[in-house]
Amino acid sequence: MSPRCRNARRLATTGLALLLLSAAGTAVPAGAAAPAPAPLDRSIVPAPASVRPGGEPYEITARTVVRVPPGNPEAARIGGYLAGLLRPSTGYRLPVLPGGTDGPGIRLVIDENAGENAGEGGGEREGAGGGGGDGGGEGYRLSVTSRAVTISARAGAGLFHGVQTLRQLLPARAERTERQPGPWTVAGGVVTDAPRYGHRGAMLDVARHFFTVDQVKRYIDQLALYKINRLHLHLSDDQGWRIAVRSWPRLAEHGGSTQVGGGPGGFYSRDDYREIVRHAASRYLTVVPEIDMPGHTNAALASYARLNCDGVARPLYTGTEVGFSSLCVAKQDTYDFVEDVIGELAALTPGPYLHIGGDEAHSTSHADYAAFMERVQPVVARHGKTVIGWHQLAGARPAPDALLQYWGYGRTGAAERAQVATAVRAGAGLILSPADRAYLDMKYTKDTPLGLQWAGLVEVRQAYDWDPGGYLEGVPAAAVAGVEAPLWTETITTSAQLEYMAFPRLTAVAELGWSPPATHDWPSYRARLAAQGPRWDALGIAYYRSPQVAWPGA
């Protein structure tokens, strides 16, 4: 989380050539040469582990089919997803055919050996909870010849990630929802790829301002394009409680009734939450729900008087101060609450993780904080989940398999950093979210109309130019589980504002989490990032056109 800015502001905020399309969708006038496809190594974000350009390109035409393995519904679903993406813009039928995957077309192949050598030339593959080899089934191989585009992977996740790479190899207009002029050509060559880290996350704060199910699903689709595989939902805070709990109904009904600056707030029903989880899973993202405790709990304290030490319910809060609220550590009511909330949320969440927050508990004494975490972490384990907590959990005694999420930055004290390093050396894993690198709510420049700046100004290069493997002194590289880009919403109220703050910095964190260190190069990334601009235009993503990047048409 953050030492929040005292006075956070809340703010809302050619054409293609005229070409005749034939029935086959051809858009190149007679006698004119088709434009060459972009080379394989010039447009892909995150950078793949290995790219070998060469050979004849493949052209998607009205005759193209998508071939999937017989008897494999997961591959068939991914094939249908790909065809569904391309049908509107190309105008082609793109039938999905279960059966032989050795024919011409776009082929999705399950291959036990795919991705085995993805890291060759790609540097280290450290990372607790994933990384190494093909990234636990996330690796893939994409081969392009004049006859076929073949995506091979050991598992569905790899096929899906390969599809995202194929999307980026097609013209940006392929993302549009109306028929567009072709040709639809993919450069020849081979991409062999796998992630550096198993945890590549994005956090969305729906507590400060509420975002609907459809808004969250839109963000999930955007995250998937860049191979993000964790969606961390910050479901509770002082300003709002956003998940229905049957055994404590006033948490959502009363605690979810407002947000920063006032307004109606909102919450997710159990079915709403299931739909978010389902959609995320279809895009190969695992939902990590967070109930922040023992601080950041005013919405709960306002909903139930017995959670307060004095038995008096607190008023609802719509400001942006932090550190003033705390569950009553001495009362059994608190642990009944924790047991019920964690139990219900764990039952709704198929993923292995549950985030218990734990930062900025300034109104909880150190002794009470440690005692609280001693009782709460085993509750998470009893419900079959692994604890994730903000890095202040290192000040207690983290569970043996806990993950600490580090949000410290340049001004974080040496003692605090050393405490985290000690906990990690004792066995905790580490997710890196340094606020002056990965926080998507920090302003780009002093003139950015949205966001905060307590951790500094974070332009695109600042977000990109750091190495997770060597970021925190005293932390073994192998203990780093991955990276995550949090987006806090004190000043964010719409999807357009969310996208403006997330893009393009989100792709920097995505590349740090996926790509091998040997590919880390600002000039290369800057050029590949510029190529994403037309794709974001086609997708309707309201991104920040950083002057550090030579955007096409700028």
C-alpha cells in the first residue's frame, strides 16, 4: 500500500485507405505489392526468450482454418477464442476443426516437449512458485511457414500465451470489431518462449472506487494480452467493502455503500465474484482476493459495532487518510469474523492464494499486530490457501510458505528492507511491487491530471529500468516469486482513467516478469512499445502517449 497523499484529488477526466474488399477480403489494389509483415523480433511485448526470424510468411485468408487436437476441449476453446478475435476484422469464417493438426492453417498442438528449451539464450529462470523450464506449462513454441502457423505447448496456458503473441504479429487493425482491409500476413520464423517468473500480477483496488464486473472483465482481457497471470483484487479498505459475506451481510450492504468522495459505492454478489473468477480463468489469470487486516478496516468497523474494542460502530469514511483504523485484536468477535470471511472467500476462490493485507496498521501496536497475524495465518491455511501479505508481515512471523509483497521504494528505511530480507532468507517468498517503479497510480509527470506522487514521478523508462532478481539487497534471486503492478484508485473512477494510468507502464512490469534478463534493453523495448500504440487505438484503450516513446503518427 502507501503512505497516502494527504490531499489526493479525485478527478474524472488516415483513416484506412479506401479499398474495395472482395469476397475473400483482399484489400490490395490490383498490381500493388502487399506490405511486408513486421519482423518477428520488432513487435512482441513481453520480449520472447528466443526469436529466429526467417522463411516465408503465412497469410490468413478466407480458406484458413484453425486446427485443434481431437478430444481436447481446452484447446478447442482456445481455438474458438482466437477465431472469435479475428472474425470481425478479417470477415473470414475461420472454422475451428478438431482433428489432424498437421494440415495447413493455424494449428494448436499439445506437445509434451514444447517449451523445454525456451530459456536457451534467455538468461536465468529464477522464481519461487514458477519459472524454469517452460514455466509450469506456460511456455510455447510458435512456428510460421507459408503453409501454417503452429503454436505448440505442453498445456492450455502455453497455447493461450502463444495466441497472444500471434495477435501481436498481425496488423493492429486485426483488433477492430468491424471488417478491415487485409492482407493478414504473419512474418516467417520461430518463437520459443517461457516466463522468467511464475507470478506476474496486476492489482486493482476496487475498494477506494468501485468497478463493475464488466469493467473488471475488460481489464482482465487487457492484462491477458501481455501474459499477466494474476489478478489481485483489493476487496476491502476503509472506504468500502466489496464482497458479499453471507454470515456478515452488513459488510457489503452498509460497508459497501460508499467510496472515496462519496457516491453509491457497490459490491460484488457471490455470483458476481464467481463470474470474475470464471472470466479470469478463461484468460489464464488466477484471482488473488485481498481482505486487508488489521488496519484499513473502517468499512467493517462501521458495519459491525462488536468489531470495535469500545463496541461503538464507526461512521462510514470517504476520505483518503490511512492508518487510523484497526480491528480489535483482543476480542474473540474479531477472530469469528476472520474465520467466517476467510472461509467464505476461500470457498469461492479456486486459486491457491489469499491476501491478508497487513500494511499501514499504525493504530495497532506491534505486539497486537504480531499476535493478530499469529492467529490469522493459520486460518488461511486451514481453508487450503497460501498467505500473501504486504511486506510489513515480515515484522511478525510469516507462515512458512507465505509470500511477502514488497511495496517499498527509494525512501524505505534500511532496517525495514533488512527485515524483509531476513524473512525471505528464512523461507518466505517475495513479490516485488516497488512503489516508485510498479505503482500504476503514481503520476507520470507533475502535470498528470490523475494519480498521486508520494513515491515520486514514474515515467515509462522508470517503470522498465530495474531488475527484480537483484532489486532488494540480501534477497536471494531464487526467492523472488515475481512482480506485480498495483493500481490504487483514490483518483480513478472510470475505465478510461484506469487505462490511462496503466498503459503503457503495465507492459513494462509484464516484460520484467516474463522476459529473460538478457533481453532487457530500453531502446528495443521502446521500439516494441511504440508498435503497441496502434493496437491500443484499435482496442479503444485510453493510454498515455509518453514523450519518451516515438509513437507512430506522433
